[in-house]
Amino acid sequence: MVQVMADKFLATNKMNSRELFQNRTVYMQEAFVPSPASVVSNDMIRDFWLGDSLYYGRLDLNQNFVSPKSQKLKTIPSTKNKTIYVLDFVADAFAGLKRVAKNKINDGCLPLENMDGTPEAYIGPFEPERGFADLLQNYNANLKSYYKVYKDSFLAEKGNFKNVLDFNDFINTFFSFMLNLPKNGYPLLPSDLLASQYSSVLNTGLAIDISPLDAGNDTIKEDDFINNPRMNFYRNVASEYGFYIDKNVPWRLVANLGSPLMKEYILQRFPGYTDIQSLFDEYYIPSTSIDLETLKNAMLVFYNRLAAQRRGEVITSFVNGCRITNVIMRPSITREQMEQEYGNDFWLEKYVMFRNNSSSLDYSKASLAKIIKNSIELEKAFDLMRATEYIDYKFRGLTSAPRSVAYENLASSLEDSGLASDEKKAAIQLAAKSENFIAY
């Protein structure tokens, strides 16, 4: 695209922290800000990196982190032989948007050639590049990397194969290894991953990228989108079909669940739609409902893989001065055997410990013991779902999540308090533990 003016937005991820902060601030304050004479609305431009939008599509009205149901996903056509999924009503709305753009191109109202003769690659073709990003794939891949480190360092390098001879040895040593990883590192459970910096609106099934560009480069955003002469058309057609444009990733279209135009597409697929929570109930599942199952399945797969690769261990001992050598066979284990030996009490305790490891709330040992005790009693009095919902409530802590509205408001109010940094952190943690914050 021909550059007609000096670039205003210069931030790239290669800058040092100070430069990056300064330049990101310029983008945050000035990108997509209309001039006083402009008649173009910015209502469809939304910042999904800050405030109430941070958890858009990942947090329902009941404060549950959620993931799309696989059966509600639909592929969208791609000329690049990519398999791209989004929720079915999002796919329908995007198809309508593309039809309008194609008609405009055919009528000569939307030229696909820039002033310098280069083809316009994005606004007009609307070729999908990315859609739904399966969070569980990322989670499982990361868990496999943890298992590899456990096997290579703890078992092989430290000579502990002889100390891990059955599933009980494995699960206790592997969990101990996981819980001694750096606190606030990569989340250990799917629900914590959804709440972390490693997830985004792409995990919701509501978003479509029409470009593979680098979101860390603000100059690209300015040259290819903000200053694109087709930008007004892009805004209008996005609004007409019920989409937001992501301010920080302007090639990303995100379904506006509050738009009456998007509602028409929702009703075509889901006639029982009444409000946004009904949509979440129909299209999503609470992430806490898959936490324990995902963890159990991973432990079963990892241990049986170990047992298959190293079936026996040679164990040498000395009795009355005599050297005795035995071969201990490492048995495989079935799901049924695991369920019989390790009941819900065991898994709930581990679940609480894992949630605490990923959380910034930093509960004391006494508080953790109380949460474990309460969750076990809830499971016995009601069911496992009630117990995991209680645990989720105790660790939700959105006030402790940087960039959330609650965090920023509280942090701002403490700036002039005279408290030391660790005291401010403690105050934020205390507020998070007692909050009832609604993000939608």
C-alpha cells in the first residue's frame, strides 16, 4: 500500500520495555480516533486487550470460563486449503459479509488494486486466515512437554526409574514435579489457561482473522488497515453483519453478541435464543467441567506410555552381604483400575493445589486445607460438579488478573496510598479472594 504520510504508530515487540510502553500508549490513545469532522462511527472498534473486553467470549454472565462445544463449530471456505472453524452463526454472518464485498468488487465499487499497482490482499478478498484456536490442543502439547522434562530430568538424569515402578509412584512424583514448577508459570489446567495471557478471543469461536500479519507491529496495522482507503467500507460492512473490528488486531473480525444483526444469525441456528446467557448455555461448556477429565486422561496416557517403553527395571539390593538382583515389571493400568484406586477425594485435593499454583491469589496452607475439606464435603453431599464449581469460585479472582477492569481500578486507587509494592499486592489479593465481580 502506498504510504502517504509518516507513520505515527511505531511499536514492535523488538523494542525495549520503555520504548514499547511509550509507543503502545500512543497507539492505544490515538488509533482509530475519528477527527472532529468525521461522520464515521467507531462503535464497531473494540479493544479486546483491556477492561471488560479482556475475557470476551471466554467468560459467561455467571463468571464461568467457557469453551465452545465442538459440535457447534463449522468450517468456513478458504481458497488456501486451510481448515478454519468458527461457531456456526459466525460462519453464516461472515458468508454474508463476503457476498456483499464480492458484489462491490464485481460492480467496480471496491477496487482491489492500490495506487502503486499492487493488489489489495485483505479488505475486499476477506480471505480467512485464522479462526477458532483449540485451547485444549495447546494445553495438551504443553503438558506433553512437562512430561518430557519430568522423564528426562527427574527419571533419567537423576536415576529415578527404579523409584517409579507403578502408577502410584508415577502420579505422586509427577504431581510433585508439576507443583514445584515456577508459580504463575504456564497454567496447569484448561480453566486457568483460559484466564491467562496465553489465551485470546480466538479461543472463543467468535473471531476470524483475514490476514496472517504480526499483531506486535503497529506500523503494519497503520499502513495496511488504519490508513487503508477501504477502511470506511470495512467498518460499515463489519457493522452491517454484526461484527466488531479488533482495535489491536484490525484484521480480526469478532462477532458482536449484542448486535441485533448478529442476533438474526444466532436465531437461524438457535431458535431458542433469549439472551446472551442462553447462548453460552447452548454453545459452550464450563472449562472446569473438563479440567479433571483432561488431567486424568493425561496421567493415564503418560504412565502407560512409560510402562510400555520401559516394561521392567533391574533392582539390585544387598541382604546379609549377598547381592540380590530382581527384575520388577512395571504394569499398565486401565481407566477402571485408576478410578477404583483414586477416588474423587484424591483428585479434588490435587485440583485445588493445581489451581493455587496457577493463581496469583497465593492462599496459605491453612486456607488451602479448608478449601480441600469443603470441596470434598460438597462432593459427598451433592456431586463432583458442585465441588469443582466451589473450587472455581475460590480461585476465580479476576481482581488479581492484570489488565482487568477490577485490577486496574484497584491498583490505581492504591497508587497514592503510601503502601509498599508487596503491601499493594497483598491488598489486591485480599480483594480478589472476597470479590463478586461480574465481567460481562
